[in-house]
Amino acid sequence: RLNADNIKALERIVGVDRKGTVLHDNLLHKAAELRAAGDVWSEHILENAKAYIMTFIYIVVTVTIGYPLISGIADAAGLRDERYYYITRFFDSLIYFWLPQINVMILRIIQGRNKRHRMVGRTVVIGDPCPWVAQSAEAFLSKIFACSYSIAGLNVLSGNPADHLVHRHTHRVVRGSLLVCGRPDGRLTALTTLEASTCLAVNQASSIQSIGGTCESITIGHNKSKLPLSAKAIFLESFRPQFLCEKLLVESEVKSADMSLTATGNLKVGPSAFAETSTGKSSSGFSFRRKSSTATSGDALNTSHRLKMLITRRGSAQATSGSDDGLDSTSHRSSAALIGAYANMEKEARSKASKVGDHNKFDIDAIIEEMIKEREGVDKYRKIFEEIDADGSGELDFDEFVEAYKKINPDV
């Protein structure tokens, strides 16, 4: 099922289904977001080429007609005195000298891009905890720029943000470096620490600043928590059901919110939906009984806010949707917050296990050993089958069975 759900998610990324049919516009927002981010980076790379063309046009036109910008304005204003001649020519010479940088700045202002980036060739750093993903992307991007003009060239690097990206590439970060990094889905307990390592590497690269500018980093992943130092975060869609760890985390949030709400002493909440109380029916599906008539307005407001949070979380926890986008705050937790939440769950589980007798505890080593033995048995039977299957067809016919049986009992 997960493989089939992944194909559906990939269709949203590329914008066409598995049959090659273009998806409806309502389903193309993720593909459009990815392409929009690519368009911005393409403008970064092509700005030098565009500035070169603008500079060429300006020089050819002004030299041909004999009126540079400042001199032409002065002449049009009637300042034809000789004493203004050298002043206007001086400023025109400065414009000629800094014309490429001026044109680059004009492009950035018009396009709304970062104005503090260096006006040099760009470097793209691709990071992903899965090494072959980063290396394949580096090879592909390098290849498609192999035949580009030098003024529109690109330097491409790759690295593993959970391993060597920091000490191999972070010291090369300058204003305008482009970093794109894939983030593991830290909502799964097996990937939480890996996502934390990835986020740490991206934050470290993005924290190297000069004149208030740094690299432009983009993260791509499923955990809807944007890094504060990254320029953009793209959250991919997925259609898989929740894993057990995600479900337990949501239930833990609901339980914590419920306990926090009842601990305030102002309202007592029960899950009796639309129950009739002394105050009438509750439109929220919860019955509440006021415990103290002396509560202040601030306490009441705080309790009302917590009640809304609890209702929202209960609804998300009870949702039956297969999409992980239906998750509530679990989908928006940072990797550090997820590590803390799972650590608390583990601590609570160990605390409960310590109160249970030894006869109820599981020996993890014994379970693993039993699984290894079972796997070895399966491999042994497979090897025997492959020896009997002489033609390698994957099926045993009568002659192959007879020949194998004769090896065991030659008297037959």
C-alpha cells in the first residue's frame, strides 16, 4: 500500500499521473510551488548574463549617439557651459565602470530578489541524508550545465548533512550560495534524530553571515516545521496512513491537553457529546460543569482557549483520513520538539514497565535471536529449492523432483 501511495504523491510533484495525463489545476499547487522556487534560482544564475546584455546595449547606444546618461540629461536641461562638461563626463565614467553591478541591482529590485547576494557566479550545494540521492542530483545538474556559456555557468557540490556536509562545504558558504537539502520525515521515531542532524547542518550553514546576508537555503520534506534561518521550506504531500508512533504521539497530546485542562479548576470536560447539562446543550460536543463561581475573567479566557485546543486535537486524533496532512500539531513540530516528545513517551513507558513484574517483561535479545533463526531457516529452504530447480524457472517439474529425490535415496 505504501508503494501505491508514494506513486500518488509523486504524481502531485511532477504534475502528471502514471498514464501521462496532466492533472487538474487544483492538484498542481505542489508542482507549481517547486517550479516557482526553481524559477527564482534560475534568475539568480542568469542575472549576470542579463546584466551583460543590458551593459552591451547601453554602451553601444550611448557611444553611438554621443550622449551618455548624465551628459544627455545635462544637455537636455540646457547645461551646456564648459564648466559642467567635465563634471558630467566624470559621473558618466563612473556609470560605465560600475554598469554591470548597477544592472544586476536593477534586476534584483525589479524581480524582488535578495539584494545582498554577491554578484559572482553561483554555487549550488545539494544535501540529502541518503548519499545516492545527493550524488545523483549533483551529477544531473552538472551535466545539464556542461554546455552552458561561461557567464551562465554553475558550480555544483553535494554532501550528506548528517555526515560531512558541514566540515566539507560550510566553510565555503558566502552571500548568495544556494543550498537545497532534503529533510527526512522526523515524525517517525526512527528518523527523528536524522532530521535533527539535517536541520542542524542547514542552520549552521545559514548562520554564516556577511553584511547581513548569507546563503539562500531551501529544505524539502514532509514535516511541516520551517527552519527559522532557511529562506524557504517546501512541504511535500503524502497519502500514507499514520504509523504507530505518530498515532501514539497524537493520543499523548490529547491526553496531556485533557489533563492540563482539568487541572485549571475552572471547567471540567467530559467526552459526552451533545450531553444535556444544567446550562443546556453544548454546541461543541462536550458537557462542562462550572466548578467555581469566583474564577476571574482571565482564567475563564485561558480555559476557553485550552478548550478549543482540546476539541481540535480530539478531532484530529479521531480522524480516519489516510493522509498525514490531517495531523494537527504533530505535523508542525520541529525535530527537536519531536525528539523531546518521543523521549517523554519512552520515559513514561519505562516507568510503567518498571512497575510490572518480571514475568510480564519481554527479553528483546531473545526475540531478536528467534527472528534471526527464523530468517536463517527461510534462507536454507530457498537454497535447497534453487539447487533442485535445475533450469532456474522458479517452478519444480516432475523430472527435477525425481532427480532430487534420487540424490537422497539412490535405490529408488
